[in-house]
Amino acid sequence: MNVEKSFAYPFEDKDWVRKLGLGALISMVPILNFAWSGYMVDILRNVMSSQPEPLPTWDDLGKKFNEGLILFGAGLIYAAPILIAVCLPLGITAFSGLFSGSSNVQDLNRAITEVGVVVFFGLLCVLLLYGLVLSILYPAILVLFSREGTFASCFKLRQAFDLIRKNAAPFFIAWALSIAAGLVVGLIVGFVNLVVSWIPCIGWIVGLVLGVASVIYSNVVYAHLFGQFGKTALEDRQLVPANS
């Protein structure tokens, strides 16, 4: 795995300012920002097919938007257990509040509240584990989606686990580096923001620009790292781009 390439490749593209600048603008527009997810998928495809310049153009905005929308829909399904788990204890607490003014059911109210607290902390532990599993599984799902481009490919969990299991070394290198990159970039941007934040208006604008730029850069590094993983994992299989 070429780690240095993942961090340097955006700046090797002569049009990187235009491509990533437009991507930054699109990523800040509600709904339209689905296209940014599609852009990341195209980076994975380009890396897996050994394109010399992995940064895609924005000529096919509609296709990128559609693929980002598919990923968003799949993400909602994966997030459903989290939403249900959060709403359940809140619902229990709200239900107990209906009886707060009744002296005859204060004991029941207290018991329901205590159950809600226990359920909340129990579910919190489960959700943390579930979130960790998703953070590990998602890149493999993204690789499968970049190959097939279908909604169904987002739920091929067995194949995703097989990709990770059979290529554990490159996968966890990419996973760890993507987390480290996000942390380092975040710390650098945070420090710069701290320095310039005292400057009225200009400091705030600089902080906003750096914040968006850090997210964009971390995303393209993430996509390249897992594009390399996908190339390794699928090197013996035919890569079929979506809508081909």
C-alpha cells in the first residue's frame, strides 16, 4: 500500500483547486451534497482501475448525486437501530412524565424512570459496539458499491466481511491511517483556528474555509486509502463500474 500517495495525490492533479473547490461548495449545499459521496465513490473506482489522476471531474454531477442518494438511503437503514435505540428510552421517560402530577402513581413513575435510565445506558454500550462495527464494515461496503453501483450491493454483508477477512492487513492499515489522518488534520486546523479566531470577520472566514477544507481533504485521503484496499482485494476479479 502506497501510503504517501494517498496523502499527496490530490495536489499532483493540475486541476485540484477547481475539482476540490467545486466539491467543497457542493458539499455545503443541502441535498446537493449527496453528490460528494458519489464523488468519493468515483475516486475509489479510479484508484482501483489505476487511473493516473484519481480525482474525477464534475461533468457527470447527476450520476454522482444518484449514487450519493443510494448511499444515503442505505445509511438510513443501517442507522435505524441507532434511531430506535435512542427513541426507546426517551419514549419511556416521556411516558413516565405523563404521571408526574398524580400522587397515586408516583412509585410507578419512579420505577419507569429508573427502567428508562438502565435501558439507556445498556443500549449506549450496544450502540458504541454497533458504531464501531459499522465504521469497520462501511469501507468494504463502499468498495462493493463502487464495483456494482446498486442499492443491493450495500447490503452484501457476507462479501464485505470476506473482503476484510481475506485482506485484513491492507484493510486495517487503511482504516487506522484514515482515522489518524482525520485526527491530525483536525488538530492542525483547530490550532490555526485558535490563532486566527481573535481577528474579527477575517478570522471567522478563515476558520470556516479551513474547516471545510479539512473535511474535504480527509475524505479524499480516505477514498484513496480504501481504493488501494479495493484494488488489492479485487485484483483477481473483474472491476465493473456502475452503469457500465
